[in-house]
Amino acid sequence: MILVKTIDQLRKMLEHYRGNGQKIGFVPTMGALHEGHISLIEQARQSSDFVTASIFVNPTQFNSSEDFKKYP
């Protein structure tokens, strides 16, 4: 697993894989990873050479900004 924290890092990595002619799979998530996400990642691995997943946490999902700040 490679943890990418910036768009620039991700772009460079994806350029590398695309440049080698590899197929890239993508699994978007909204945090709180669970078995369903793992299943999607496994499916993507079967049809791709490289799989990337995003974790987007939407602050508007939370009742208060304090809850959002405490979210891992």
C-alpha cells in the first residue's frame, strides 16, 4: 500500500503506470472503510494492474465541526 497525500504525488504515480501501459482501477470512498470497500478493491484488482482508492470525508456529513475535527 502506498499512501499519497497530495494531488501532485498522485498525478506522478498515475503517469508512471499509464506510461507503462498499465490499466488503473479506482475505488472512491467517503471514509469509514468497511468490507464492502474491500470487495470493490478486490474486484478492481482482478480487472486492473494497479488500484487506487480515495477517501473523501465531507465535512457537511457531520452534525458539528467538533465531530469533524475528531474524525480520524
